[in-house]
Amino acid sequence: MSHHYIQFKDVHFSYSRGPEVLCGIDFRITHGEHVALLGLNGSGKSTLLLQINGLLMPTRGEVVIGDIPVTKKTLRIVRQTVGMVFQNSDDMLFMPTIGEDVGFGPRNMGLPEEEVKRRVDGALDAVGLSGLGDRPAFSLSGGQRRAAAIASVLSMEPDILVLDEPSANLDARARRQLIEILKKFRHTILLATHDTDMALELCQRSLVIEAGKIIGDAPTMSLAVAPESPAVSLFRTSEAPVFNPATN
Ligand SMILES: Nc1ncnc2c1ncn2[C@@H]1O[C@H](COP(=O)(O)OP(=O)(O)OP(=O)(O)O)[C@@H](O)[C@H]1O
Ligand SMILES: [Mg+2]
């Protein structure tokens, strides 16, 4: 499975004729790493994540997922490899019930109904929603809907999980459940977050992005214990929560 890496090679991106939002991004995440993407509002986190499954394409440079360059031709295979939980994860639930939402991807892949059921049951169980498959999304709490969105990605059995601010708006219990779900995921995770304590607990490594450039790439704990480093001092002076290794 070592070929399931994420590599950005000098990736530049601008939204239509606007200024550059990603300005030469280079990094490689190897299989099984759990990595946090940290940065202030508007620094380019979501824009970066959306390049990974080709929802946005670089204006220059290249994104490679496990030896496969992300291009229009490879989108299908890339999206089977990469499961993406969006910043507005409620938008991912559009079927009459969450069971159908979670089964949508596997059904779309043409899997037999028996296998679809196995995956739906497994994914709902993994996120603590067993027995709720017949419920419509609107009848669930915000935390349960986030869990359902994650299940709809896990049912595709991805090798890489990409999540955009997964703990936003969750209460302490739902956040804890989310962390436990993600801890069990044995493959690669890249998650954008402002929740630095969650980053510290889940991710050995963090990338720090500022104005479309990676300005820090280090063990998360080293960011926590060396807050005077240039990459992190920017983060510390913001309104973002401060790393606190003592709470972990
Ligand atoms: N659809 C869009 N069209 C034009 N500009 C956009 C679009 N989406 C984002 N931007 C701009 O791109 C820059 C990076 O935005 P992005 O959403 O990637 O930041 P972010 O780090 O995810 O922020 P947040 O922490 O608020 O989610 C911002 O300047 C933003 O205004
Ligand atoms: Mg964002």
C-alpha cells in the first residue's frame, strides 16, 4: 500500500483570473501518515484540499496520488482512492435517508446489493450510527450528520481520507467521537483544522500554510513545544487556539 501517497509538485492555483491563492505548494505525504493542515482563515486550506480529488485543478504544477497524476482522465480512479469530507459536510447528504447516502458511492461503483449493505452497515457502525440508516439527515443532530458524512466516505473504503475542518461546530462529546473514529483509520489522513488540540492528538505531522505557501512542515509536537518558531508564531498571535500539550 506504500504507493498511496499524496504529492504536490510546485502547485499554483488562482480562481478565475484572480490573484494566486496557492503559490508553489510542495509536499509529500506517505501512506499511513496522519497530517494536519493548519492556517488562518483564507490561507488556502480548502483550495489546497480540493486539488487532491480534482475538484479544482492546478493552474501550474501537478498533484500525484499514488503514482497517478490527477487529471480529467484519472478523476474516477482518484476519487475511488481519496475520500473527501467537505467543509460544508451537510451538502454531502442529499438522499432520503442516511443509509441511502452511505450506500450511494458503493452503488454508483456497481457493487452487488449484498456488498453495498455490508459496507453501509460497516460504515454506520464505524461512526456510531448503527440502526439509524432509515433516518432522514434532517432528523439527526449536527454531530450525527457529520458522522453520517464521514460514513458516506468510509463506505467507499478509501486509501486516503481528506477532511476539511471536521471538528467545526461539534460539541465536546461529538468531537471526542470524531477523534476516536479517525484514530481507527489506518490509512493516510490529511485534515485541515483550526482545532490544534485535535491536530496534536491525531496527527504526528503538521503543515502550516500562510497566504498560499507552506511555511512550516514539522512534527506537530515540535510546533507545540517550539511556539517561537517562525511558522508557529504567526499562528500563535492569531485568534486561533494555542497548542496545549498538557491537555493531551
Ligand atoms: N470560489 C472562490 N472564488 C474566488 N476566490 C475564492 C473562492 N474560494 C476561496 N477563494 C479565495 O481563496 C483564498 C483561500 O480560500 P480558502 O477557502 O482556500 O481558505 P481556507 O484556508 O480554507 O479558509 P477557512 O479557514 O476560512 O476555511 C481566499 O482569499 C478566498 O477568498
Ligand atoms: Mg476552508
